[in-house]
Amino acid sequence: MDNGIEQATKRPRRRFSDEFKAGAVRLVLVEGKSLTRVSKDLGVAMSGLGRWVEQARADQGKSRRGTLTTDEKEELTRLRKEVRELRLEREILKKAAAFFAKENA
């Protein structure tokens, strides 16, 4: 059914290797090239390149925005998973305690 409105075709998400990202970041941080120039030269979105550069700064302890380091992000993910599991276990134990209390009454 055509209602006269063209649907935007979505480009597939591009993936870049860690080596490519590191090289792009090096061009900005070590060689002093601008984000705009590197973005155009490599054909990478400036927003993505900016995130890579900011993450590299955070990992070096030089973040201007308080960005978490990669290690901190990994720990946060691990801790959130652990909290979810502990909450689930606590709910199961509450239900089991209530069940056994009812059985013994």
C-alpha cells in the first residue's frame, strides 16, 4: 500500500575494528588533527569519532566530562547483573519463607 510517503532506507550499522578506532583516535590525540578532518578523511561519523576520542581520554585519566573508563564500565555492567541476580534470589527466598511459614502454622 503506497500512501505517497517515502520511507527512509536505513543503512546497515557499520562496525569498526579496535585497531581502526585506535588509529583514528591516535590521529586526533597524538598527531593533533581535528575531529572534522579525521572524520572526513576516514569516512566516519564525527559523533562516533568523538565518542572514541572521549573514551580514550577517559582511559588515560584525561577526560574532561567525567566519562567512565572502560574498566569502570565493565565493572558497572558486572555489578548491575549481580544486583539483578541477588534481587531475584531474595524474592525466591521470601516466597519460600512464606510458604514454609504457612505450612508450619
